[in-house]
Amino acid sequence: APRNNRGSKDVGRSQRAHKQIQDVHHFVMQYFETLAVEPRSCFQLAANQPDSTSLAVIARESWADRISRLSWVKWLNKAVDVEPCLATLRHHKHPVNAVCFTSDGVGIATADENGVVAFWDAYAGNLISFFQAHFLSISAVSIVPGDERGVVRGRITSSDTQMVTASRDKMCRLWDLRTCRSDKSFIGHEGRILGCAVSPDSKFIVTSAWDRTIRLWNIESGEQIQELKGHANAVFGVAVSPDCKFVVSCSDDEHILIWNLESGKAVADVQGHDNTITKVCFSNDGSKLLSSSYDMTIKLWSFQECLTTKRKGEAVFDEEANAWKRMRSELATGDGHSDRVQSCAFSPSGTYAVSGCRDGMVYLFDCNITEQMIKDREMGLYVKMTLVGHFKGHTAGVNSVGFSTDGWRLVSGSEDFSVKLWDFSGGSSPAKSGHAVAASGVCLTQRAEWGCSCSIDGELKYWDAREGVQLAVLTKNSKIAFMHCALSPDGLRAATAGVDGVVRVYDTNGGKQLFTQRHSKSVPVLFCCFSFYGANFATASADGTVKIWESLTGDLRAIIEAHEKPCNCVVYEPSNYLLATASDDGKIKVFQRTREDKTRPIKKANQEVFDEAHIDDLPTATDIHQPQKWSLARVMKGHKYAVNCVSFSHDGSHLASGGVDGTVRVWAVKSQEQLFVLDCRCGSVNGVQYSSDGSTLAAVTERCHASDDRGMLALWDARSYVRNGSFEAKAALKTVAIAGDLPCGVACGDIEGNVYWLKFGCVEPNAPAVDKEAPKEQRPTSVCSIL
């Protein structure tokens, strides 16, 4: 402890510097791929970090002092906590089945469904080696602990230079990580090998296979030492005790067997799971076992109890119930998974357990057993492990998880072909702002005051777009999937396009359903939009038709046979006399309203609300009231593939379109001339829109660059079409809306359900002023100097 004031200042300065280094390391690991492709995005990414990080503070102060001249897309509803995902490692082209840290935590070994092995730098996230290890799927990988430190492929220095892979080709191989060559092959199983483990003393390897056997192999000679038989079905996983005296195996027969290696016999049969057991592992001190199963649980066991108790549970007498009860065999059960659990692992201290689930999430549980839990277990009650949190990020099932030896990093491999590195010390993923599933549509009023968002699980939400705050859930019906939503200019009505072909209009003040109309039978409605003044709204269907509706009554005004293929988008020109559509046929069509027949009497509005329980009986609307006449005026071709979206400029002179080919194209409406081709680099352009004042053009894509699965919002000056801003989302973006004068309000939605409420072109009003009189060491450091 410091004895004087100066020492205290030094300690404080050292702590601040350490915090900055931690924040920068997390930042660079999370965004190193983006920074490598586009270094200028450093300020934007740093500014939208959680406010608790030093990088966000420095970026805001830099903006206030005009140190940075780059544009800032301000994230209104950003998370308070830091995202725990340090890096996403992408190089595999098939599902990743196995992941493993080296014993010193320096490297990560991964293996996939195609028999390919990759070795990574665990600190920088760089790929060190990548080679074909087997010609069939690799089911397990394990590192051989080493003694002498050596250089692996000239990149990192690690004490572990050997690795074991087990494959469905019935072979287990030993690899030298320095040369990527196989030293030995262990052949003997009659079925595909499902699991492998290396003894802590690095003397033998244990494998388990489809042939219901467990085999032990000498690492030096490659010869088989023992063959253990006892399971009735395929053996999925094995583990070796820290003292190398016992082997534990788990099987499709729902049993865990404990084997004494000296006698070669099973000394305990542990039961408790109700389905296939996929993984079993020891804690570092050997006192506990952890198992995962298709029954959607993980279970914690006392190893000593398992050895001494061969039955499923001991009977205890409950005096209150006046009956004998069996004590549960497991210490506790971790539930809460929504699908089968495919992997599990202990933290090095044994206080936490993680599980990889088929629902795409990694779950974190507390392994501490309280006195109350012990009492409940003795009475035969169901004892639950405390669910601490979960890590979200994978888009498919998690096949394998593993901890680093330092205990603050976690790795997971998934069926989405990616490997993710997590910061365990940062806690679980922050709460999502948006929907539980993919956000399919977002919309804004013309002044960007209010907004709506919808999702594919039938949820429609109403937002304060100025603050990014959710105001109400207008409707939630899991039987409906909304494809898009639209908000009237006054913000009082919200329309939805349903996958069931039905159009629904809601009152935003309370969520009352005003009316329902069927656009088409058994064909989804893909898009909807209100006219500039809100008198009508249009819907586009997968059958290629566009229908115009009266927004107050729901009366059908026109039917336009727009395309032969699905019509993905329809938008009004501000004068309401032009209508543009985009289709899978690669064409953009502009329709003009020629005349309006006012001779027919206006029928009384019925505003009928059809019962959702009998929505299938709702007839398709064909009776046109007070008809509008629309004729084809222009056809524009230029996109190579399907056109997903289209938007008119504020004065109707320009038209922007986005397609599957990854480009945004700008057209002159009168001449049909293609003026600009804006390359979004990677991924399909799923949404495009001009701002209300015509100053900005916004577009969203599925990927930021080729090796990333995070979506990107790109912004251009609508006069010069020069790129002047961007925003990187957590996942592929599906929809965008932009409105208002500068600063513009922007809304985006991604495939994970996140809804982003943004401001573009604004000066941060709450940026803390830099104290010019503060000592130099206390003033903020620039982002560039930190990096």
C-alpha cells in the first residue's frame, strides 16, 4: 500500500492504464477483421462501445473537441454492458464439431465436419495452421500436455506441440503442431470414433466409439493397452481422472460408467439422465463430474459418491410424509435449455460450468452447493444449479465448448461454421433490445418521432424513436409471422404484412385491431407502405401483385399485376402519383396513376375485424371501391439477380434500389438512366431508403465483409453519393428506415431480433468537456495513441 499521496496517485494512474489496456484488447479482438478492412471505422466502433468503457469516453470527448472529423452514427439504445464475445474465428467451411485450448491457454485447436483441423492464436485470433487431418468428420480433438516450450509454426510459443484427433473413419491420430504432420495412427475400433481424451501425464490416450467399446492407447508406441466393454450402445464421450487411475464414459444407453484402470472393470454405474449422454468431464481437483445430455440438462455429480453408491439412490425416511424416499444420485441439475445439450465443461476453479446447446447459446451455471441444496437433495427433491447467464452469438447449434486455463476465456464451436472466443470475466451477453427472434420490419414517422418494429413470431412493437425506448407491444400472436410493418405519417396506425396473406391494421394507442383484409390466399404478403399523406397504403405479395387500400376503412382501391415473380417491395413517390416495385425477376417497375374514377358512389366503411381463430376463412379482397387506375410507366434493369428493395428520393427525381448482387443502384426516374452504382462490398442489400429531407441515402447489408456475419448500415450523401457514415450491427441486417431532417433518425433490425435506434449527423450534446487545466496524465488519451 502506498505511504504517501504520490504513491496513491501512481496506483490510480496504473489502474486507469490497466483498465484502458483491457478495454482496447477487448475492442481489437472483437473488431480486428473490420479494422483490417476499414481502419477509418475505428472511431465509429469505439464511440458506440458501452459508456462504461474508456474507449467510449475518449471517442465522445474527441467528437466534442473535433479531434475526429469522421461522421458518427449515434446508437441510442446501445447495451450498458460490454459484449462478451472477444472474436469470431471464421475459416471453417463446415460445422465445427470440436474445440480445445492448449494447456497454457496460448492456442486453440478446432476441427470440423469435413475432417479439417485449424490451430489459432488464442490472444490475437490469428489462424496459425489449417490442414486436412481426416477424410471424414472429426468428432473430438484433444491437446497432449507438454513440458518444454517450443515454437508452433513460427507464430506462438507453447508448451503443447502435439494434438490428438478422433474421426468417424475409425481412426485416431497424433499430430505434431509444429509440422502439421501425423506421428501415429491408432487403429482398432470397428465403428466410428466419437470421443477421445489424453491422460494428464501424457502417457496414454482413451477413445470411445460406435462399437460400444473404450480403448486405451500408449502414446509412445501407439499400441493398444486395454479394451473396456460394458455399455449397451454407442459411447459418446470419455474423460480421465486427474490422478490417471479412473476413466469415465457416457453413452447412448443413458448410463455413465466409471472404470478402474488397474482392474479394467467398471466400478460404478451412474444413472440419472433420461436420454443420450453426450459429454462427461472431471473438475480439475477430481472431486466432481459434469455430464450433458439430449434430455436438455446438465448434471453435477460427486465422484466419491458415485464410487461408493452403486445404486441409483439411497433410501431416506421422510417423517413428515411418513414414507421412504430415495435420495437423488446427482448433486444438482442445470436446466433452462430449450433444446438438447451437446457439450459441457468445468471452469478451472470448478465453481462454474458451461454447456453448449443446440439452440445456439452457451449457458453458464454456478456449481456451488449450498446447505439448503444438500438438505433438499437428501429429501429426494429436485435440486437446480443456478443459471448465471448465457452467451448469445451463434446462429446454429453449439457442438463444443472449452475453458482456458486462466479461467477468463471461453471458446465455442458451432454448426454455423464459426468459432467464438468469449470473455468469461465480463459476464453473460447483455439484454437484447428488440425481439426474441428475427426482426422483419422497422418503420418511422416522417419526423422520426415514433417507430414500429415487427418480427417473424407475430410481435409488433411501438417505440419512441427519439430515445430508442419501447412504449408498447401492440400485438403478439405466435401463430402469425409478420414480414414487414408500416406506420402512418401521423403515427396513429400501424399496418402489418403477414405470411398468411392477411393485412392487419392496428391503432397505436392501445393496440386495438382496426381491420383485417386478405391480399392473397396461401401466399405471403412481403411488404407494406403508407402513402405520403397516409390516405392509402399499398401491399406487395409473393404472387407478384400489388394492392392499394384505403387506410381508414380498409376498402380495396386497386389491383396491379406488377410482376410474374414475387414482388419484394413497393413504395410511394411523395406526390402519391407514382408507385415503384422491386421483384425477384431483377426488374424495377414504376407505375403511374392515370386517373381516378369518381363516378362510383363511395360505400360505407365497415372496418371489419376478422376473428383470428377463423382467419383462414377470410376471403381474398377483390371488390374494388372508388377505384384508382394505375398503368406501367417505366421498367429499369441493371441488377444481376433479385431486387430486394427500392426507394424514391424526397423530390421524386431519383430512385434507389438494392439487390442480392450486393449493390445499391441510383436511377433517374424520368430518363430511366442508371446514375450511380454503390458497391456495398459483401452480402445482399436487404433494405434501402432516402431520408425525408433528401440529404441521406441509407442501405443495410447481410455482412460487413466476406469473413464476417455482422450486418452493416451504410450511409451516403444523397447529393454527391459519397459515403459519409456506417454502422456495424451484431448480426445480418434485414430492414432499415430513415426519416427526419439532419440529424436523421435511423432504425435497423437484424436476424437475431435486435432493433437499433440511431441518430446520424448530430453533435453529441452530452459529451463531457475536457478539462484544459487538468494535469497531462489525467487528460484523456486519443484512441489512436491507445491502439
